[in-house]
Amino acid sequence: LSSLKKFDEIKKANQAAAKKLVEDQLSSSSEDDDEDAEVKQGKILDKTFTIYTSQTDGDASELERTRQYMNEAFQSGAMTCLICIASVKRNQAVWSCCGCFCIFHLVCIQKWAKDSLFLVSSPLTDDDFGKKDYPWPCPKCRFEYKRSETPSRYYCYCGKVENPTVDPWLVPHSCGQICEREFKPSCGHKCLLLCHPGPCPPCPKMVTTSCHCKKAKPVPRRCSAKEWSCRLPCGRTLLCGQHACENPCHAGDCQPCPRVSKQRCICGRQTAERLCASPQWQCDQVCGKCLPCGNHTCEQVCHAGPCGDCPRSGKRSCPCGKTKFTLPCTEDVPTCGDSCDKVLECGIHKCSQRCHRGPCEICRQEVEKQCRCGKHTKRMPCHKPYLCETKCTKIRDCQKHQCRRKCCSGNCPPCDQVCGRTLGCRNHKCPSGCHRGSCNPCPETVDVKCNCGKTVIKVPCGRERTIRPPKCKQLCSRPPTCHHSTQEKHYCHFGRCPPCRQPCQKTLTCGHLCPVSCHDEALVKQTGLHQSAGPWEQPSEPAFIQTALPCPPCEVPIPMECLGQHEVSPLPCHSAHPYSCKRFCGRLLDCQNHTCMKECHHVTKLNSSADGKKAGPECSQCEEECTKPRPAGCPHRCVLPCHPGDCPSCHQMLKIKCHCKLSVLYIECLKLTCADLKEKELLISCKNQCPKELPCGHRCKEICHSGSCPLNCNQKVKLRCLCKRLKKEVQCSKIQEDQVSLECDALCKEMKRKAYEIKEAEAKAALEEEKRRQQAELEAFENRLKGRRKNKRRKDEVEVEQSSWQKYKNLIMLPVLGVAVVMV
């Protein structure tokens, strides 16, 4: 009662909140429109699990499977009817399977059930049709339902509300009430979630329960996991009554005793070692004991207890059962001679024969029989059925064909004709009975195989033309098409195998192995075979043919020495022979000064012990002049051709100028090159006075010499003061060294001051003259502008005499400003 009261309060609160939210949404609120759809779905799920989590202390770990199923139900197009392959919308009537919880359209599942029942009952006879309740399976999990369980109405998930209303704040097709379905397996509790799709979660109730063996102390656990083991030895006595169970604490009965013991059979004739769990066993021997009658033996196999009385002793009935006889067990019961009177197979008449052994004959009595459709009657033997020739004209459930069955009882079976329309797969025709509406999807599946056939996937019929073959992980088993014994490992595939990339490894003429990739199946462009029929024919693409290419030349490096023995280089095997390295020969010629300048060539060794760097007969001959260095200062070349050893002394005359460059001297080259510095200084001097001028302007007094002249000039020169009035004779070298100077006296300074005053007076007079000239020009210009206006002035006007500054300020300021501008 308390839980129901609490549920009603929460329900009212939720309804009030939903009403308020709808009113706010209808006003002018745009915030709800911008809310993310995923956030809304999360809120709805949280509200759905509110009551469930509140009564289980907020533990929702067991709800993941149900939460995932409900989350998929919110997604657009996530729920698809497997019959019509269309999305299940919120406002459509649906039906949910109780086995796999898959959701179908109500109309689709009704049609599926009807077609399934027709396919099952179509081979039945008319008498059996409609009498047996054949099941129909779920399209997904094949869970079987009875004919009476065919859905006819639209209910919510929990089955409480018929035709639930569409509510955007509830799970689609849910009534919003508590589920209250019993958990599976049943534990006495009910689901507390709101009406939801999919299976109910495990029971979350907390119960106090003990372990399987009842030895441990009871502990609180979830109802869905209330069975637990304490892991202690079970200790219960086994069925053998001798041993105890040694397995850890477990559920259910203990396992049979695993020990072995010797046991006798039931009759006690044989003994064998058998498991302790099965002490009673039967041997294969027949009992064979004599019965109390003394005429027969017991025919039972190994049994316990007495054999019992003889089965033929006591009172026995005749075949018809009317008379009983007391006879010895050795005699058979005779017939009584009375009529049989057993009810025949027709269930109406009795057997008219005398008492007899065996089954009775068929009923041959003539009766008035009515046909199945009830339109005709006829006298005929009772055991024969009576069917008239009248055909039924009723329309079958397909609404296309008449029944046309002879003597129909009115319960017309479904149309027995096959639909035969081509299905969407384009491969099969509809196998269902003639029906209304569109046909169901093709139920067949097609195997799509890889090339080798070991990898197979099943796809719906019709999709084998569009789906790709499966990727096979098996290695290709085709034999190689090249000269290799095995091909490279690659997976199963369609079409030609990829080109072989293994090394060719064929033996070349040089003895090496071909290192390039296999070229037995190379694609080569085919040219020059097709001739165009005319200018109108379009040029076709070049054709490629597959052919074997010859092995390329051997590229194995072979060390080879050049002709002139300068270097050793690795050359490809196919071109390994002596070569010219294109360098100069470089061998020393007979002159011992030059080397052979020919390109690297072969040299014949005349003597095996000769130097390998000496020129041979194939080398060039030296035709150069002697280029040996001459003594320092000798400009002449050696008169001999290129020769070994030192050159002879030079005796030619040198024509050189003296130090002052004014005289030409002739000196023997040997003397000049063999002289030291002092001797060379004397040999090159002309013995005349040096013509060079000193920095002071005077001529050098030394004899012709090399280098710069000395700076100590001793010639007398006149020294004057700054005003040029005083003068004095001194040595030139002292003036250059600033050792002597001549200053002006007082008279020079007075004369200099007077000259400055005169010059300043002249400048001032010139300035005054310029001012007067400018003032005269200004007055003449003003007079020209005024004209006669001067005479029309008022006579009583008092003339104001201007000051000297006002008169001459323009004449003074204009030159001053001009001078300032020029200085700037």
C-alpha cells in the first residue's frame, strides 16, 4: 500500500511537470528547441529508472542491458520490423516477441502467423483441417506460439493498457506505468521499472540467504544472485549411504559417489566392481525358476523377490469376454459360441459374428448416409464415406478464387493455390498460399563463396549479385605458372594470380644466377600488328601480351684494372674487360722532367724488374723545351732541349736601368745573379746625383741610390710671419720638423687692427647707401599708387610726423631678413 501511494504521488508530480513544460513550450520559449536530442533522451531514461534506483539504493549496474535496449528504441530507424524491413514509428501498432523481445508491426506479425499456419496445414486432409492447433514461429528466434496466441490487439510492453497513447515524454509504445511483470526465473518479486521494451533486468531486491550447504551464516545479497557458495566441503551423505560428499559447497543434489566397490546383482548370481553410486544392477540371465504351477518357468530377467503365480492360472475369459472358464494352465480358453457384440470401428453397429479370436471385420451394414455438404443422401455400406459431386462456390480467404472443392462442408480451407508472384530477389516465386497484399521477403539464403570455396557467407537471396565475395584467409593453392617450383604465398582470390616476384635464379652464361624478379610472364606492349581500315577508324588502345623476357645482362661487379694500372674498379660481369680510365698516362719520360700525356693506354714492359712507373715504347716522346727553374734574377731560358741534370751557366748581357731610371747599364747575367746585395747596389748605380725631389721641394744631394731619399735637407730657406712683414733664414729640415717659428710683433698687430677698422667702415657706408636707394624706390612706388588722391585730402587734417624708425624700418628689416634666410 505504501509503494502504491508513493507511486501515485510521483505520477501526479510528473504529470504536473509535463503540463507546465508543454505550456512553456507553447508560449515563446526557444531554449527548448535548441536543446540537444541526446540530452532529452538521457533525461527520459533517468526518469524511467527513477523508481527502480530509489528502491535499490541507487545501484543501476544491473540495468545496462535494458538501458541499451531502450536507448536504441529512441534512435531514429533503430527499431526495424524484420518482416517488412521498415522502421517502426511511434504511432504504429506493434507486437513484441516474449522470447527475443524483437518488435514487429502488428499487421506484419498477423500476416506472418497466418501464412505460417497455412504452410503447416496445407498438406492436411479435409477432415483434419481446423481440428488441430498447430503453432507458428517468431520470425527471428523461432519461438513457437499457439494459434490462439496470434496477436489481434495492440498493447503496451507490460500488457496493461490497450492502444497506449503517444506521449513524447515516454518510451515509444509504453503506458508509463510500473511494469510489474514477474522476473524470470520467478523469485516472487516484480519489475519496478516503468513500462519498457526488452527483458526485465535481474531482480535487485536484497534478501538474507544462506549458502547451499547451510553451514555458513546468512548474509544479505541481491535476489538475482541469492545463491552462493561458502567453498567449504559439502559433507552430505551420498546415495550409497556410506560416503560423504567431498566437493565444495554446491547447489542441487550431490554428484554420484565416485568410489568403486564389489556389488552383487539383484538376483545374486553375479558379482562385479561397480560405482558406489549405483549399487543395484541387473545381469543378463533369465530367472528360470519354476512357477508354483509346476508346468512353466519364470521368464523375467534378473529380478528381486518371488516370481509370482503362473500368468495362465485362475479364471480366464473367452475372446468376446462374455464367459469365464477355470482351466488348468496347460489348456487354452475355448470360444463360447455366442455372438461377438463388440462395437465396430464405425462406433454405431456391433459385430454379428460368433465369438472369435482376432480383430472384427469392417461394418458392411447398409445405412442412409448424407453427404458432407448436406445436399444429397444415399444408402450405402456404413464403412464407406459418401461425397457428392457438387462443387463449393464460396470465395476463399484470398478473395480471388472459389473453393471448387467437391462436397465441401462449409469450412472452406485456405486457398490451396500457390501465389507464384516473383519476389524482390528476382530468383524465386512466392511459396505462400494465394494471399492479398504484397508478398513477404524471400526467406531463402544464398551462399557466397570465395574462389576456393572454403570461406562462405550467407546473404539474403537477391543480394548475391551486389555483395562482394568474402575475404578468404586460406592460401592460394594454384600451381605456379613460371619456372619456380612454388609460388609466393598469397591469399585466395579471383582472377589471375599476382605476378611472381621471386628472384629468377636462372644460371647465366657467365655462371652467375639471375638476381632480378621473375620475368616469365611479363606484359609487353604489342605494336605494329593492327592496320587501320581507313582514316575513319579510331585508333585503338595498344594491346599487351604476356611473354617471357630474356634474362638481363649480368650485373655482378667484377674488379678490373685499367690499361695504365691506375685504378681497380668493379665492372658489371657482362662488360668486364680492360678499359681506359681516361686519365693521363703519367709515366716518367726519359727526360726525367715530364710525364706521358697520352690517355690511359697499354704499356709493354721491356724488363720484368723495371719500375712500373717508367715510360714504355707506347708512351709519347718529350718534345718540350727545358723548363727547369733559372737562378734568381736570370730571365733567360736554357738553350738546351728538355734534359736531365742541371742547366749550364748563363753568360748573356742584361740591359737594365740604374736606380734613378735615367741611365741604361749593360751587366753580365752571371755577375748579377751571383752578386750579394751590396755588390748589386753598386753594379746598378750610375754614379750621378739623385734626381729625385724631397718632400720639401729641394733636390736630393745623394749619389744614385735605391729606395727612398733621406729627409734631412740642409738648404737655407726664408721664414716669414703671418702678416708677411718679418722674415728670417733657417735650415729646411728644421722647418719641416716644426722646430723654428716666427711670431708677429706689436707693430704688426696695430697695422692689422687699422686695416680691419677701415674695412668695417667701408662696409657700413655701403649698407647705408643701399638703404637710401631702396627708400627712394619705395617712395616713388607709393606716389604712383596714390595719384590724385593726395590733393583731395581734407585741409583741416593734421599731419603727424613719423619717427625715424617708422620711416626706415622696412629698409632695414628687408636686407636683414634676406641675409638670415641665405645663412640658414
